[in-house]
Amino acid sequence: MANPSKMTAISRATSRGVWSFASVIQVVAAWRTRASQRHALRRLDRHMLRDIGLSEAEAARECARRFWQD
């Protein structure tokens, strides 16, 4: 089994075969955060992307990912 401190809420829940209300809330919160971050990334222009060390292609790949994809 993987290191429990590095496991996400979803992997802990699925490894045990049970889903608690708290683990569902944690997963949904992570999805919302991820979606929000990708939306913010989508709004950055070329110069801002360069400031954070990303190319336009890298940003486009990240923005194309679904909210549930880590």
C-alpha cells in the first residue's frame, strides 16, 4: 500500500472500499479548486504565462484537462 500521508482522500476511500461524507466533501472541494485554478490559468496572456514559467502549449494542455483529472 502507498504511503498514507501522500494518499489523496479519494484514493484512501477507494482503498478501504468506503466513502464517508467527509471524504466526498474533500473530493468535491479538490475538484472545485482544480476547476477554478484551470479557469484562472486560461485567462492569462502570453506574458503572464512566461512570468510563471509556462508556455502557451503547456497552459492549453493543463486547461484541457477535466476537473477530476489530477
